[in-house]
Amino acid sequence: MAIHHSLATAFGLLGNIISFLVSLAPLPTFYQIYKKKSTEGFQSVPYVISLFSAMLWIYYALLKENALFLITINSVCAVIQFGYISAYLFYAPKKARILTVKLFLLFNVFGFGAICLLTFFLAKGTTREKILGYACMVFALSVFAAPLCIVRKVIRTKSVEYMPFTLSFFLTLGAVAWFFYGLMIRDLNIAIPNVLGFIFGVLQMVLYMIYKNPKKAVEPKLHELSEHVVDVLKLSTMVCTELSAVVPQLSTMENDQEIVDELIAKKEIEETKPNKDIDLVSSKI
């Protein structure tokens, strides 16, 4: 019995540590969002669902005995997920911001509020605990499946730009730790979701390995383009030089022809002038 309790404590601590790392896994994504000042193709759905699931697990753990590990990690994760949602709302475009607010109100305000009211007034004792356990199990599956909305985009675009590998990796490790923790404390509401969580995590990592090096279209290299530009410039320079050499020659020939014409006209005038003088003398005689 002591060994069993020790194993449960060990897996609970391991689950807390790994789940905390899971909550930090999206930090590179949000750092990229911060640098680009835009959320681009990233989705807010995983963070909204994760916050809602953490809130449910806290409520469920408060009704159970010896559930300190569930309370600690889900309290920390709830604060972190709320921070992610706030950052997403700050940098998201208007359409994505409106959608995120609607999801937040639907799940984290009205949804969680309805569950609390219904279970508090309509269920008592173990019945309330079972209902909350089933609800936690369903939304725990949603947390693991939420990144799958990006899987279709990864397959369609053949790019893993919007599916962080670290998030999938730590979700898989966390699923293993919490599965054994659930077995140790004999709580199937904790153990069962993490089986599918492990499967979903492995699927995402496999897709990442397949599409992490997408084939890029062949593009002309910069130095090749510069060589073409240089060749064009050389050609234009040669043509301009030849034209500049030919045009003065043509203009010179035209000027010479004009001078010759003027000389011929003057000579004709000089030849006709003596003849006129002879005619005047003869007329006087």
C-alpha cells in the first residue's frame, strides 16, 4: 500500500512537471507572434479549450479527496492559458479576435457557469463527482484533440509551420504520466482520456516528421539574376555607344552638304553678275 501511494505521488509530481512544461510549450509560438505583431494562421481554440478544461479539473479536484496534484497544476495552467488568450486577443485581427471572444464566453463563462450551477443544485455527493468526472474526461479529450484542427491544414499545405512540435511532444509525455497516475489512484476519469491523448500526440509528431522539410519551388538565385542585369546593362551601354558614334557622323555629313550647296549658289550668283554688266554697257552704246 505504501509503495502504491509512493508511485501515485511520483507520477503525480511527474505529471505536474510535464504539464507545466506543456503549458510553456506555446511560448515560441507567441514569441513569433510578438515579433511579427500578427497571429497569422495560428488558432486560439486550443488555449480556450485548455483553460476550460483546467477550470473543470479544479472543480472536480475540490470534490475529491487527496487531489492536491490536480489542483496545483490546473491552477497554474489556468493562469498561463488566460495569459495566452490575452496575448492572442492583443495581436489577432478583428475577425479572429471576435471569434476568440465568442468561444471564451461560450465555454469559460456560460458553459462553466452552467455546469457549476447544475451540478451544485441538481446533484449531490458521489453523483455530482461522477457527472463532473465525465465532463472532465470529455473536455480532456478535447484538449488533446484541439491541435488536430491544425492537422488538416498541415496535410493540405504540407507544412508544419502552424503545428509546434514541442507542444505535441510534451502533450504525449504528459499523457503517459497522468495515465499511470490515474491507474495508481484508481480514477478512470483521469486514466482513459490520456490513452487517446497519447495516440493523438504520436499522430501529430509523425505528421511533423513527414512534413518538416517541405519541397520548395525552384527559384532563380540572386547572383544569377544579378548576372542577367549586368548583361543587360552591358548590352544597353554598347548600343548607346555605337549610336552616339554614328549620330555625329550623320550630322557632320549633313552639315558638309549644306556648305557645298551654299558655295555652288554663291558661284552661280558671281557668274551671272558679269553678264548683267556687259548687257548694261551695250545698251548705253
